[in-house]
Amino acid sequence: MSAGKVVERLVLLGSKGGPAIRPGGPWPSSSLLEIGGRTIVVDCGLGVTRALTDAGISLKALDLVFVTHLHSDHVLELGPLIHTAWTAGLATPVTVYGPPGTGRYWRHFCETMEFDIDIRIVDEGRLDIRGLVSVEEFGEGSVVEEGGLTVTALRVDHPPVTDCFALRFEHGGTSVAFSADTAFFPPLAEFARSADILVHEAMLEEGVERLVARTGNGARLREHLFASHSLAEEAGRIASDAGVKRLVLNHLIPADDPAIGDADWVAAVRKTWPGDLTIARDGLVVQLSGAKAARGEETA
């Protein structure tokens, strides 16, 4: 961020739903939100550290990290992200907000890395990473109120995970809501009411059969997907009911099927959402001013 200029943007660092990665495909869930002078990471799927640097973020600027739930495609790289930032020179506090169990994850990560942490403190003169990081576990309701930034959480429907939370960030009249992983959940519309951007997960029914066929646990995985995730047209229904300014389809299932392109996502969501629309891809930037997208914006 250049001196005197406050950048406000959303960067979709990882756009696919689920933990598997395939050659040439997108990376799992993570987003960067720069708002009110804060550098905020939302979810830490595999690849988040490199994606942040590719987005021009100095890892030493890591500030706030939010985890919506503890599925691996949202939390797997939380520890490695912070540790890598520390080795890059991080010397300022980082606060991690996550559901119950996040603190246990962090403690165990530090125990696993104890040899490396201790030797770097002695050999390289680093501050103790365990003293730089604080973990705040949250539930539904108010999460953060500081410096004009407010963050609230809504428990959503993502069985069998019970502690899964949509998040809404607000600062200076700008608001961005993240659905997290959820089945169609009507209360989310009120939670996202009039937001500048709603980032909502999305699934295409026609791609599910091919997806489950190649993962090897077909029927059971199919059952999970339809019980725990939203179809694209259901995401559009939430956006319409909420009256948001822009809908961003993210956490795409499937995200790496060569037979499915942006036009398929658009056709599905246009059944219920006529407004401004962005289909996620890794590295895509959405400016918060006017909620305009860049780098491959979908404006159909």
C-alpha cells in the first residue's frame, strides 16, 4: 500500500470449493479484504501465502485473519501462513478470529514447529511467534468493533459442521459479506442486507456427478454436497432477497471441470439474480469503491 493512499479491495485468492488440487486448476478458499486501512485474510486454504504475495501484500503487514470454519480447505494453511510471515520479518501482533477449536489448532501447530521456532529465536534474533499471535474464538453476533471496523457473524447451515459462520465486514459505509460454506439459508439474506458485495459459495448441479465420479467416494460425497452447499441459483436468491449491490460467486463446485465455464455459472444464477455479478477466479480483484470488479469481471 503506497503512502497516503488507502487501497480498498477484495481479492479472491483461492476460488475453488473443496481441498483437492489438480494440475492447472484453482486453489482452495481464501480471500484478501483491504478495508479501512486493515489487511484482512478470510480463510486460509492451501496456497493462501503465495497468493497474498502475488496480490502485492507484504507478509510483514499481516494483521487480521478470520476462519469461517475448520474444514481443511479453509484452515489448512493458517499456521504456515503466519509462520512464513514471521520468517519474512513479521514483528507486529496478529489476531486470528475463528470458531471454537481454532486456538487448539494454533497451539498444536506451534508444538509441531517448536524446534524451528526456538532455534530461529536464538539463531536469528526473532521475536517469539507465540507472543505475537493471539487467537479469539467467536460465535454468533459481534466479533470485532475497533477503529471504525465492525465484524459480525451468523451461524449458517453446513452439516455436519455446526460452528460455521458467515461474516460481515463494515467500515465507513462500505460492507462486504461472506456466506462461508452453507446450504441454502434464508436468514443469510437479512444478514447481508444492502451489502456492497456478497461473496457467496456456489455449486452447479450438472457438474456434481462428474466430480463425485473422479473422487472415488461417489454416493456419500454427493449426499454431503447437496446437504451442505448452495446451488448457484440459490446464491442468486439470497442476493436478490438481500438487495446487495454485487454478487460474487466463489468457492465454486466444481471449479476445475473443463466442460464448465463462466457462461454456465451465469446462466444458472440469472434465474434468480439480475444484478451485477462476478464469477470468481484465483487472483481476481473487486474494487470496493462502487463494488466494481477488475481482471476478468463478469458483467452479464
